[in-house]
Amino acid sequence: MTRLSTAILAQAPAGVRVPDYDRSTISPGIVHLGIGAFHRAHMAVYVDDLLKEQPDWAIVGASLRRPDTKHALEPQDGLYTIAVRDAAGTHPRVIGSILKVLDANTEREDLLTLMASPQIRIVSLTVTEKGYCHDPATGELDQRHPDIVHDLANPTAPKSAPGMLVEALARRKAAGIAPFAVMSCDNLPSNGATVKRIVTKFASLRDAALGEFVAGVAFPGTMVDRIVPSTTDADRATIAELIGAEDAWPIMTEPFTQWVIEDHFPQGRPPFEKAGAQLVEDVEPFERMKLRMLNGSHSTMAYLGYLAGHEYVSDAMGDPAFVALIHGLMSEEVMPTLDMPGVDLGAYRDQLLERFANPALKHRTWQIAMDGSQKLPQRLLGTIRDRLAAGQSIERLSLGVAAWMRYVMGIDEKGENIDVRDPLAMRMMAIAAGAGGDPEELYEGLVGLTEVFGDDLADNEVFGADVVEHLDSLFDVGAAETVREIVG
């Protein structure tokens, strides 16, 4: 079958939306680090909507770790298909906003040169929580991280996202070029402020004057929301049939999309609001709402659902006990911690439950379960701290933590191995092996990971008692029955 490319766009079947602009006339204004599926399902689509009227805001993407996306998109002229799935079917659209993808490992100098050029006014990121080389418990730069150690020793040949940003900004400073805005689209608490703190610290470790320069850079905060499952070979076959061409890396997603952005771009920005984004002065309340309600619920479902044998989130949501658990988690334990005047949190909760139950969206619990040590502080532990400080119940929240502890043992309820993908996986499984199946010892070992739990939760008797009680139940009767007992 013919490969998707610019040459065949005119032959797209009826019903397939294609770019409404001449791609030969567009130029980059944005560099995006971490050109994975989420970016291509979210920000790249917003930019695609604007390029007809704003042709100088196209995107050059960069893969910091693996060149998979480059290899997939390069033969396709950067084009790919996004397919929105709902009960009515699959609706394909070809996106053209990404001009090219650079592999930072083999094209590092090309990438840094582009980032240092005045035409680039925004550098955005989706490098996941672990990509910032920070301590997720404190939000500070991890100066012992191997990539940070390397980048401080080799500042002009960086590996990490902070190192890339600082080297590009250093080159702009030396050339008298105003700095680009740095826009994180990752699930970090106060992501703009957090990334600014990390990057400024790294810059100051390189040079005090450079640290002062970076301290003046704009780091607008964002909240981004769209569920993006991993693409399968079956998805590729479906897309090929719909568009009449082979697409090596299409994106499957849901109809819902949301983007809240702090409006702070000194060198200008595309009119994102015309594509449906919400520009605000303070994004933090929206970010907290999403992290705690959507992401916290997602992680809880992922660990419990995987242990209970549910491959997909929608499968778990087919169990009334899981629906009741997540409804109660959001309503009774999360929503009371949120101060969102003018926002109907009940309506947001109901919308999330509907999205989770979308049977057309094959979102694997295993995918959501990845990198839990980096995600728990933002998704569950912050809410738990607020509830404990107020003397309130954490029954469902602590169940999510217990399910994570049971999951990272690396052995499921049938005795089969779990492919635990996490920066701390080896340490956590060693702790689990040492615990020998004893829930209390497992808890004591894992809560000692201060980069996840800090010092306060390890010393909190209420938190410990709740988590150990849930672990007892998960070992004794399993995840499905534990959920039924909690909501019963």
C-alpha cells in the first residue's frame, strides 16, 4: 500500500480531513521536545488548526531518547493521522503541523542551532514526569541524576531536557537574542513554576550569570487533557483502510480535548484561543483539578484494574463496583480539596466517568501504570496530605497507593510476572522480594522511598494503618473483591 505523504493528500477519500493550507509555505516557530503520541494528539492539532492564518508557527519536533517517531514520520513528510473514536465510529484527520522530527542523539547540534535561532519563539515539552530529572517529592532538580551529572560536565553536548533548554538559552544570550518561552505540557504540579525552578537551578550550576538570565525567561503554566492510548497494529490497519494509505504511526484518541494556558509569551504566540484553548492568568487551579480528579482516578483504576484482570480502563468501568469506587473517590475525597469558584466539579466528575467508560477507546491499564513512582506524588499523595491535615478520611486514596505497592512487586494475582516500567523498578522489586509477601514489611520498605513519599508520610500513623489494611486485603482476597468490600 502507498505510504502517507504530501503527494497523496489530494487523493484522500471523502470524509478524511486534510490540512487546509499549503505546507510548502509554512515555517517553524515552535520546537517541541518529546514528540510522542500525546503531543501529536493535542498541541500539534491546535497548531494545525491555526496554520492557514498563522503560517510561521509550525513545529519541529525532537526525540530525546529514541528515534522511533522520526523513523515513522520522516518517510511521510511529517504527516500522520489522528483518529477520534467514539460510539459513532472512527473519524480520521491528517495533521501537517510537524515539519520534521530531529533525533537529539544524532542531530543534537542541528537541534540546538534551531532552538537558538530567533525564529523559534516557543519551546514546548512533553517529556513525562521523569524527563525533568527532578525529585518528584520536592520538585527540585536532582543534581545526582546521571544525565544532569553528564550535562554539567559536558554543557555543550547535553542529554537531558533541562540541559538542552539551558544550552540553547546560553547560545541566545551570547548572541543577544531574546529568550524563547518554555512551555511544559506535562503532568507536573505548577508545571510552569516547577520547570522554571529546575531549569534555573541547572543554569546557575553552570554559571551564575546564566542562571540570572534564565530566571528572566517566561515559563507559562499549562493544563492539558486528552486520553491517548498506545497505537496497535490493529489501529494501523484500521487507519490504512480509512485513509487509503499506510501510516506508520497514527494516533487514536477521544473526542474530548482541553488546554488551559497561562498567557505569558514575551516573543509572541499563535492565537491558541481561536483553536479552542483557554488563556488564563493562573492555570494552577485547573491543573490541580485535572491531576487530582482525572489522573488520580486513572492511576487508582490502573493498578486495581490491572490486578483484577482488566486490560482496558473501559473494562474496569464495566464493573459497577469500580464505577462506585471512582465516583466516591472524586466526590468524597478529592473534590473537597479543590477551590474552583465557577467550576461545576460534579459535572466535571460525571464527564470523566463517561470518558473513562468509552468502549471505543482502548486505553490499557498497564500503560497508565507506567512510572508510578514519578506520578503518585502529584496524582494521589498531595490530596492525601491535604485530607490528613484536615483530619479527614483517605480510605479510597490510600487504596490507590496500596494497589500501586502491590503492583510494583512485579507478580500479579495469578503468579505471573508484571512488566513494571518505572525508573525505580529494580529498587522496588528488591524491596518486595525482601518483604517476602508480608504486607507490613512491603509498606515499610516502599514508604522509605523518600523521593516518592517524602519524610512526612512515612511517619504518619493514619496513612500507614490505612495502606497496610488495604494491602492485607489485596493479598488476602485480591483487587476485585477489595474494591467490592470498600464500596459495599
